[in-house]
Amino acid sequence: MGLGKGIEEQAEVKTAQCGTKGTLRRFFELLDGPRAERSLGMLAEDLRFSILFSSGPGQAQDFAGGRPEFDAYMAQRGAPAWTHHVLTEVVHGDVEVAFGETRQHGTAVATFVAAIRLDADGRISRYIVGRSPAVLFEL
């Protein structure tokens, strides 16, 4: 189910007021694509990150660290059957926040909130995301 028109319009206004959208959306498109390793080119060498990933009650894992730990996370991640779908995003200077859902075969299976900060070269230097199937917004 997609966003209601009013919410979609509000998101567009917020994004337009704060800056251009796109870095997280592009990152997720690459991450979910046939060559997920291409997403690594968007990351700064001094990356600091945390991915809090829940697959159900009491089943959360926190993957965190720097660039070597992110590369290790990617190596173990494989190719999930679900994909990221950004529902709304806000960009303010070098910070971007996105809210969305992961979907499998078109059905929402989890909700996520992600934030990044870009460095002077436009690469992701800070990345935090939380994902949980416990709360679906059904927008």
C-alpha cells in the first residue's frame, strides 16, 4: 500500500525546503541490486555505522564499527529476498534521514529508519539504521 497523497505531498515539501533528496535512496537501490558491492563506493574510508536489525521479538543484532566491519557485514549479508522502499526522506545540508519499509514480493515485512551524514567528498561518513518487523505503518 502506498503513501496517501497528503503525506506524499508533505514529504516532497519538506524535502524541497531542506535540499535535494537521493543519497540514501541511491544507496538502497545499489544495495538491493544485482551487484550490491557497488554500494560500497558510496562509503567514506572513515565510515562509522550501526545497523540494528531485528527479525522478530528478542532477535535483534547490532552490526557496528568502521569501514572494515561494514565490509565484513556485507560479506555475511548475502542477497536478501526483501528490498528497501523509501517512503519519505528529508535532507538538511550534509545530513539525510529516510523512513521506509522492506518488502518481499510487494508485501511490507518490516519498517526502517535510517540517517546518514556526508563528508566533503559526498561520501557517507556516518550511517545508522534500525529495522523491525514489529511495527508496520501501513501507509
